[in-house]
Amino acid sequence: MNFTVKSKDKNSKARSGLINTDHGTIQTPIFMPVGTVGTVKSVSQKDLEDQVNAQIILGNTYHLYLRPGTQLLEKIGGIHKFISWDKPILTDSGGYQVYSLSGRRKITEEGVKFKSHIDGSNHFFRPENVINIQKSIGADIIMAFDECTPYPCDYSYAKDSMEMTHRWLKRCVDSFNDAPNLYDYSQALFPIVQGSTYSELRKKSAEHISSFDMPGNAIGGLSVGEPHDLMYKHTEEVCSILPESKPRYLMGVGTPSNLLECISLGIDMFDCVMPTRNARNGMLFTSEGFINIKNKKWENDFSVIDPNGKSEIDLRYSKSYLRHLFISKEMLGPQLASVHNLAFYLWLVTESRKKIEEGSFTEWKNKMVKKLVFRL
């Protein structure tokens, strides 16, 4: 994997670039739809390509390990063949999912013992086997095993956790370098910055993971309940330290305005369940603001969902029809809404890329942020 910076915005830290992988090139800034268990909920791979214009999707190590399991994935030749997706894939290490199982796991220096949310069976994740599991899954980009601290978190715990994550990173890198590739393409390992909401720890962590000189770097432990201004503050601090020659991935972020603000701070890659999760509840993101499609005000609105959108969904279906599907509890409603929201997120990063290259990103971003928080 390699990364090339194409353009830089003159009024911010925003940049456009290219990530080259053996499964194709990713144009950055990029948003990655979340396909936790090998599927982006309610969206087919054909729609991901044709309507959403997704360039890369994300899978989750914890969930894919539990089912279908690495034995089956190795048998068919990896996750790309299993889900019929020939573009790049990234896998989260499962650290966040283990973090979310607060009542079902125990963290030690060696790793994390946890109970499956499916059947209660006991399992143990250590840095070494998390790397081996991700090698078996076969994603193009895999993540180091880390502990995601909660918010709020006291300094002492955040420091101890960060230092353990750093020790785990060394074990991840050693395991990654020692274990052979299982498939006929390469994989890249990204380390993860931690440190909660403490500037001293964030800076120290960024410096530490940069020293490993891996192909890219990630920022974790944000968007876990902290105010947006803290997210932006620590993202800016970390981006000032992480090398410009490597892609920067802000994990689990976020709202459309979060994406734009963090692109301006130097972030290249994002993922979040928000566009699909909110779609299933009837919330649509548009270029003019967001709407709750279930509200009665849309009952007689026969205008298209988003006249500025690029997908067939945006331009073909009316707000009235989509509201009817939700009120009638038809499965097609959440499906269309999910495709629309994902297409909007990909439109947003694509427009960001164009504006960066045209030299007008900051002015455009400031206008868009004001629109995106507006309830229609």
C-alpha cells in the first residue's frame, strides 16, 4: 500500500490524495461504509458500487471472527471472495466492540477475555491472534489491537491504557511481520493513537505510533461522547504530529459536519454507522440539511429527496413516497434511505476532494457546515 498527496488547501490542513492497494485505488478524503459482518446493512454490493460509489468498505474483526469464522473465510479465499466485493476492505481490530462489552470482558496485559454476545461462549483476544485473525479475514488494511477508553476517563486510567496499547502495538507489529500472507495480495497494518481527552497523552501517543513507520495511522478513542470541540482539538493536535506522507484515519466519525471540519484538520479517512443507522430510523441527510422523513409535513411533498444528489435514489423517489414506505413499515423504506444517506456521505467527501483541488475548500466548507445542521 502507498499514499500520494495530490493537492493541499491553502487555507486549512485539508488535502486530497490517493491510496493504492492491490484491490484498487482509493481517492481521499474518503468515507467508508460500515459492513460489520460482511454486509452494509440493507444495502447490496451492487448498490454500493452503482448508487453509493463506495471505494472501500469496513468489516469488523470481532463479528467476523464469531461468524462466519476464519476457517470458512480461509476456505473460500478471504473476505473479498466471500462477499463478492473486489474493491478494498478495511477491518477494525475489534477493540471498540470489546470495549462496548463492558460487563462481559476482562482486560489484562496479555489481552482481553470476553463472552460472545451470540451464545455466551468464552474467547480471548491478544494482539498476536487479532493480527492472525485479520490476516485470515484478508482485508487490505488491518488495525492494531488497542483499548478504547470511555469518556469521561480519568488521567491515570487513560495513561495506563495508552501505554498498554503501545505495548500491544509492538506485539501486533512483530506478529504482522512474522506471519505470512495467506492470499495473493498484500495487507497494511495501521497503528492507533489513544490518550482520551488529554493533550499530553494524545501527543505522546501520536509520536510513539509514528515511530513504527507503518503505511498509515489511525486516531481512536474519539466520538465516544465527548463534545465536538474536544474532538476537533485533539484531532488537530494529532494531525500536526502524524506524518504528512501517510494517510490519517479518524475512526468512528461522524456527522456530515464532523467530516468537513476534520477534513480541514488533515484527516483522510472516515467510517461511521450513522448514515445507515439513522436511515433505518427515517433520518435523511441532504445537501440542504437533515429531515425526519416520517414527519407528516412530507406527506404531500412530491419533490425528490435531494435535487443536488447524484444517486438514482436522490432523483427518482419523492419525499412523499419514502414517507409512505416508512409509515407502512415496508422494508424498501430503510433500504432506499440507507442508499441515499451513504450516497450523500460519498458525495460530500467527493465534493470536498474537488474543492481542495480547485482551491476553494475552506469557503465551501464553511457554507456547507451551516446548511448541514439545519433541520428542514
